[in-house]
Amino acid sequence: MDKSEHRTIVRFLTLNDYSANEIHKRMVEVYNESAPEFLTVRKWMAEFKRGCSSVEDDDPPERVPKIEDTEE
């Protein structure tokens, strides 16, 4: 199961007023070792409560190429 599927579950249960402890416990019961860590569940919950609705990873920030000093 990928992150977006886990986040979908966390989002759904958050919207249904489950606590982080309840969500994590249920996910561990079903997914065992592949369940997200408790702190990850808590972080995602906070994002959803702030109004975030996306379950996808944000695109990483674009890297600015390093300009090397070519002074001689």
C-alpha cells in the first residue's frame, strides 16, 4: 500500500473524529509493519485539520543549479 492510500484512510478517519491513537491502532491491526508510524499519522491529521485535502506527496521544491566560481 502506498502513502496516498494510507493518507486517504487517515483523512477519512480524521473527518470522522477518530483520534490519532485510534487511527494508528486500527492501521497497525490491518497493515502490521506496513502501517505508518504514529508520528506520521499525527502529522497527516494536523495537515487535514488545517484544511489540506490532498493525499498526494507535494512536489519537491525545484533545485537551483549551483553556479561554480570560475574565477582564475
